[in-house]
Amino acid sequence: MEVDYDAELPPYLQVAADLRRRIASGELRPGARVPSITYIMETYGIARNTARRAVQVLTDEGLVVVRQGWGTFVRSDEADDES
């Protein structure tokens, strides 16, 4: 997916939408590690803060969870609430 800087939707929301689609399709399965911020930056051609905001959107939506010291993972079940 290429970010469209002329689109109405801000770049971070475009990236969040693509990652959300990958989760919904099963490409990123429950429990799977979400790509790193660096990987997201390189893949989508965006700045670090833009990549962080995209992942934060998914965190706020409850689709992914951050495990301190381990990374960010697709939410798998209620056990993720304990991390």
C-alpha cells in the first residue's frame, strides 16, 4: 500500500486502516507480532511519528496490545488484558 499524501485521510490513518485490514483478513493473526515501527516506516515511506500514531490508533481501538519489553501484538484473547 502506498500512502496518498493528497488524500483527505491523514497518512497515519491510512496506515492504520491497512494494518486493520491485515488483521481482519487474518494476515496478521491473533497473537502475532505487529511489524516494528522501523519496518512500518520503511514499508509505507512515512516518518517515525506517523508510524507510531498509526499503531497507537490500533492500540486505542483494542486491536493490538503492547507488552513492555516484548513488542506490540495482535490481541488474541482476554489474557492480553493482564499484560
